[in-house]
Amino acid sequence: MTEVVAGLYAVETVVEGAAMGALAVSGSTVPLHAYYQKIKSPSSRLAISGSTSCIIKNKIYLVGGDSPASQGEHGLQVLSLPPNFGSSRTDAGQPVDVDYELQKPKLELERRPLQAETEHFERNTSKEQSHLSSWLRIKHASTSIEDKIYVLGGFSDGSPSSRTSNSDNINPLDTILVYDSLRSNYTILSADLAKCTEGIPEPRYSPSCTSSPYPPPMSVADGQGPSLDVHGTIVLHGGYDVSGHPLHDTWTFDISTRAWHKFPTIVEEAVRDSSVPGRIVYVEHRLWYVNGPTVMHLDLAEHDPEQNDAASQDAATLSTGRVGSGQWQVVYPPAQQDLAVLEATEASGSEKREAAANSSQREPTGPIEHAVPITTGAGRTYLLTFSNTNPQAMHLFQIASSANTAASVKDTVRDKASENISKLPDNWKSGKHEWSKVEIVQNSMEGGEIEKPDEALTDFAVAGFEEYGDRLMIWGGQLVDGETKNEGWIVGLDAEGYWEQTKKAIGKKRQQMTSNPPVEARET
């Protein structure tokens, strides 16, 4: 009898495994669910709008911004998350405690090849030009590479009301502020104009900025770099010129050689609204561009020396503006082009209206102000976007899964099945290169209704966690009446809720069978 019962259990286990496998393939990869955790404000001076933020090792660095409390304060506001943050998934809605520190970094002269140039900069900088090294910036850009934060562009005055025109105190892009989070000091990184054969980007505000860790650290015995540990590439896109006109150019700054290089111009004809510059995000040797529902990418000519030793020999040629494909590739055209396909078919009017409605529900409808890469594990990556007019209106664009991962295998099965079996439902599709709207978790089982940021919030800062790919942070902002919000939020993305419920259901069923074996088994 024992053997028979064991055999029956074995059969059921196989069936359950097959069922779970079918669910794993057929279950839709989108939408994801987002939940909020409020960050307790530790200081009254943190009411900031229009700042930028970077996260390094569980510390949130707020750069610049417009706030009466920040006037006269030259520094960065730092929020330290608790040591156990990220060690386990906390309950949705549970507040997060942080420690506050105002860091006022001092200018550190480079002790390597840039020392003479920095000393020359210090001696020849007049009081009228002292804003070049000021941390009181708004409408600027910032990004991080390892332990350093790079700040560039924007205005050096902490309040837009004190400017008579956009040309006042706008920062030229021949210098970049570099904050060292380990030493709590900063340097001024000057472009080597002799190597900028295509010139340098024109002054701008509200640009989009991202970064790549390539090229890796290089020897500077030849005097070409500022220090041994400063490396990587900064990518700058768009923004607005001093006249307020949108810019659509893309530039890279090689930190080791201190040279600007110009990338190919985006395909403006494919952009639905060219009156806004769009945002860029770097993900695994590829540069992504998002503007409303339009998405493009540019393959970068980068190499990872850990994967290819021969690549290190060509390190000096990396990130010099050369790209793999040479042009931006449109991967998701505007909805009008999608509907044009329907117009060419015999689709009925109701089908066309339904297609338009479905498109508007899953795509972002306004300008994109923030784009952050998000991963839910197993190699699946998304671009999470905000319009900057409502922190609860988030959209996801699913990019191709990383090669040789569980997600890529799953997506291949889904796509092949969908191609060959016409009756499969839409949730069998992999979701690759498609938009979806993020669903907001409204309640938690423990605390009831979850507190959320105001839907009318604008000018808030956004930063992603490199260590925790399914979380990001938003901070500050202001309401329509001008009130500046002194609060922040951790946003967690959950793709596992459905699977947790499924596992619990199967576990409960197995427990019931253990307590009450099948009738056939009992009779045997």
C-alpha cells in the first residue's frame, strides 16, 4: 500500500510540476505591481524640488534643487538608509527611517596630471564665474559611476526667480563637478579641448544623463587621465538651449581622456512629440531613448575585458563616439503607426477604436521626465518611466531579456508558441518591446490602505538602486499651489505576488492530500 500511495503522490507531483511549468510560460510578464514605502523626513531643510539624486551603497545623495532652506548651502544632502534595508522584502506601506547629513565638500586639487590645470582654473576664476564650482544647481544633470557622482549643466542659482534670462548663470559643459563619496570632497574635471574634435555640447538645462562603466580603469603614466581610479563614460542627451528650444543631440564624455564625442542624431521623424527632448538610459552595452511611447536604442561599441582579454588592448578606443550599428534603431514606433497597419486591413471601425483604446491605456500619454532601468530577476529588464506630473502614473517598457537567462528561455518559448498557435491568449506573449501600465498596490494585509504620494506632485527627483533592481526612490517635488513636499518614497516593483499565491494554493492542496489520501489509496 505504501508503494501505491507513493506512486500516486509522484504522479500528482509531476502533474503539478507540469501545471506550474505551463503557468510559468503562459503567465504574463506584465503588468508589474508597485507599492510605496514612505521615507520619514529627518530634517526640515529637505523640502526640495527640482533636484537630482544618485544612490550609492544605501545612501541617497540629493544634488541641488530649489528650496528656501537650501539657499546659501553649498553641499549635498545625504540620506542614509538603515543597514538592513534590502536584506528582506519589507511589508508594503511600512515607513523607512533614514539618517540625515548635509555634506559640504571641499575642492580637492588633483595630485595627478590635472593638478596644474586645476590650479590654473582656481587662479583665473573670478567671483562672477564662481558659480562654475557651485552645488546650488537646478535643472542640471547628475549620474554616478561606482563611488563618484558627476554633476553637469543646468543653472548655478538655487532659485529661478533671481534670473533675468536663461543665459544667466548657465553652466558650460567644458567642466564637470566630480564628488567623491568615499573622501567627501570634489574636483573639477575639465575637458581636454584639443581632443574634442567635434567640439563640446552647447550650454543647456534639463538634459538627460546616464553613464557606463566603460572604458575600465587605465594607466595614466602618459599623463592622459586625472587619476587611476577615475574611469567610465558619461552620456548626455537633449535638454533645452538658452532660448528654451528643445535639443535632440547626444554626446559622450570619456572620463579617462576628458574628451567629448558626438553620437548620431535620433530619428526625429519617428518621435511623436519633438517639442520635448526625451530621456536616455544605459543598459548592458546599449543606450535606450524614450520619448512618450517612442523607444529607440543605440548599440555601443564596448567590450568587457573580463569576458575578452583581447579587448583590453583596445581600451583607448572605447567610448569614443563609435557605435555598433551606427544609427538609432526604432523598436517601438508611435501608436499612429500601429493604427496605420489596421487602416490598411479590413478591420472594422470598432476594432480600430478598441486598438486605439488599448494602446492609450498601456502607453505613456505625456512627456517622459524620468526613465529608470528595473529588473525583476532571472534576466528580465524593463524601463520604468514617470511623466513628472504624477508619481502614481508609471509605465513599463519591457526590453529584450539578457541572453542565456531563465527569462530569455521563457520568452523564446512564449514567442514561438504565439507565432505557431493562433488561439493562444495574449498573456502567452513574452511582452518584449511592449508598453504596459504599472498597477498600484492599494492595500496591504497587515496595515490596510497604503499611503501614497500626492497625484499632483511635480518636479520630484528619481533614482534607482543598483543593488536592488526592483526598487527606486522618489524625493521632494511641489504641488500646484507651490507647496514644496518634504518627503520621499521607496517604490518597490512586485512580479512575484501571483506566484506566491499559487505556491500557497498548491502547498495547501498537498497538505490536504497528506491528511486525506485519495480514496483509491485508502482502499488499496
